[in-house]
Amino acid sequence: MDILYNSTRGGSLGLTASQAVIKGLSDDGGLFVPDSLPSFDFELSELTDWDYRETAYRVMRLLLTDYTEEELRGCINKAYDSKFDSEEIAVLRKAGDQFFLELFHGRTIAFKDMALSILPHLLTTAMKKNKEDKEVVILTATSGDTGKAALSGFADVDNTRIIVFYPKGGVSRIQELQMVTEKGKNTCVVAVKGNFDDCQSKVKEIFNNVKLKQEMAEKGYVFSSANSINIGRLVPQIAYYVYAYGQLIKTGEIKAGDEVNFTVPTGNFGNILAAYYAKLLGLPVGRLICASNENKVLFDFFKDGIYDKNREFILTSSPSMDILISSNLERLIYMITGCDPQKNLELMTALSKEGRYEISSDMKARLNDFVGLYSGEQDVFNTIKSIYEKTGYVIDTHTGVAACSDLAYKKDTNDKRKSVVISTASPYKFASSVYKAIKSDSKLTDDFAIIDELSKLSGVKIPPAIEEIKNAEILHKKLCEKEKMEALVREELGI
């Protein structure tokens, strides 16, 4: 069955998967969603026989239906190769009574590698399929991890350019160094005076600028996105939830058909939405625990049915989650409206104009698969320290948010189902905060000295991604006001 893609706001209908991957964002500002959701065409017991690549193929083929088997397997094999430091690609690890799905074994040591290793291949394949000869300009806002993973994925890829905007002071020092030392000749990295929401909103505005897109077309350019608003980012993420379930069967922790909970540290909502899609495709998922940090806009939404971004923006030790506008939530809102683009548009317009919207009681009743929880900074630090002291296992701050919520959920509900905490980044990426959590009396302040000490503590070798930035040259030094982002894009492209 061919799956076609429609905008959540009704303006673009009937695109193939490859066309949706190229566009990234619909012309009406909506996000692309499949017109129907198929069911798994395999038995859950078969998962134990498949490696990550085979699992990814069996899942992605259900939604990317205009890619041939040869094309899709080619993209998968190029993506999930020796760039990852584990043959498993995604590693399911048990620490104490908790399971952690480590998604940070790729080149940039964050979960974004799981999708951004394959997106460039999906995109270049899509360009050929659709006889698109323009140069693709990847325009991306990042809260820290997407930026470097996108830069790494698209660096020196033919017929592409990539421009990344990040909030100055809103990412960790290691995240910033990873981006500003990027060597790709087709890359541009810009710090913005503002927060992530400022960057993301402006990028969407630039995407929707009809005049700019016309001028770009005349110059031989076309926009696309590496953010999780691109369906080519979202679909690959579904695969690792399915793979984790197979690993639980394989290790005897569950039997095929048993329900499993997933606890996901959540900012832009793409990661947990992929888990929801996995459930809709047929994965036996009980609860999806949406774990927020002190920017708890999603916790309040799941509690009250009101999404309200009119609040203080808090900088935390988990900066990739410091987000007040969760873009991918729009795809869920569209689903709980009964796939009504007009109703969804009304809500998104209210968010844009008033900074808030409220869903109906009927819509709220359709959110029973989700549980919203949040953790304060000290609770996260206490959790990181406790897990280390009990098991010797070291987790990063984002994973700490999820682990804290996971423990709280189990205590509050006595839910006996197995649960998997999604571990989204290496602790080395946020070494200063992790080390502070474990060694609160430490006087160390140098990031790389702390990394050395963290390696001694954890017994885990420092990843190449960290080693290579220690003495790397700063190549990207641009800083701009948020109002100047479009002008900078024009300058970069010579428009």
C-alpha cells in the first residue's frame, strides 16, 4: 500500500515520502503526516533474528513506500556502519532495575545521529527520484544536538549546503565546540542572541517566506530541513523502539506480546512521537512517559490540556530540552483532532498569536497513552548520583531527567510492566554537570579536566568526538540578532 503525506494544516496533500523528505516543511507551515498508518507485516518474535539494519528496513519500508528496497537498504547500510562505535548501533543496557536504550554511539555522541546519519542519504536519493536538480539548503535550528549531528551528516555532501542556528549561551560548551569546529566546506554555523524557541520560530518563518523561496529558486536553491519537523528524521527514529523491544525478548526479559513502557526525555516532542508511531504500527507499548525538565510546558499540557508558552524560559543542565514550543506536538494534536487540518490550524494560529491554546475534553481523552512528568534540577542530580553509586553506571543530564521520571512513575503507579529509559546523549557531552552531580564538592572547572576525571569514574573510554575537539580550530565565529537571521541566510547564499 502506498503511503502519501499530507500537511497537518491542509495546504499540501498527497505527496510521496520522497517529496515530503525534500520539502521538510509544508508551504502552509504544517508538518507532513502519513495519510494512513499500516500495521507491522512481521511477527514480533522475528525481531530476535534481526540486527539493527534489518529492523530499520522492516520498519521504514512501511512508511517510506516510494523508496525501492535497493534504495532503502542502500541508505540504511551507508548510515549504520563503522561511524557507530558499537555493532549493535543502539545498545540496551541494564543498570539496577532500570533499562537504558543508549542512542549515543554515533559520530556526535547523541541520539540525533540515529536519524541524521540516514537523512542525507534519504534526501539525495529523493532528489534523484524526483529529478530535482537544485542545490538543497538545509536550514536548521538546534538546542545543541541536532546541529552537530546535521553538520556531520551533511558535511561535504554534493549539492547541499547546511546553515545551523544555535542559541548563544543556551548549549553546553562541548556542544558549542562540536559545532563551531566543523570543517565541512558547505557548512555555516551561527550563534543567535536569543533562546532555542527564537531560533526555531525564525527558521520556520524563513521557510514560509514565499518571496525568499522564489528568489532562491531563481538562483538554483531549494530549502529543506534536518530538524525533526522533517518526516525523514522522524521515521528512522521509530526503528529503535522496535529494536529495543526485540532485544528485551532476546534477553528473556519479556515475551513477544508483553507491553513495555518507554520513558523519554522530551523537548521538541519528536523522539516520543516516534515511540507513539511505533505503538500505532503494532508495537505493544503501555505508557509513554513524557519526561520534562523545569521547562515543563508539556507536563502542564498533559495535566490540564492547555499548552501555554507564556512563561519564564529556564536554562537548565539539560539544554537540549530547554524548549517552550514543541514543534512535533503538532502532529499529535492533528491526530487527536481526528485528523482535522482546520481545527489543528486554529490551535496553531492561537499558539502563534496568543502563545497558548486549549484542547477539548474529547481530544484530551485521546491522550491516555501519555503520562507527563517533570524533574527539578536537584532531583536530576540526585538521580544521576544515586544510579552511579548503586550500579557504577554514569548517565547524562537528559537521561537523568528521564530516569528520575521513570522511578517516580513506578513509585506512584506500581506499574509492573518493564520500562525502557531512552538515553539520548553520552555523559561526556555534558561532563561538567554530570561530574558536579556525582562529585558535588569538586572544585574542577575546566571541561576537559572534568572529562578526564569522568573517564576514571565511569571506566568508559573518552569518545573520539570529544578527543577531536580538544585542540580543534574555531572555524565558525558568526553571531547575530534573531531579527538578522534571514539577512544572514541571504548573505550566505548570495541572494
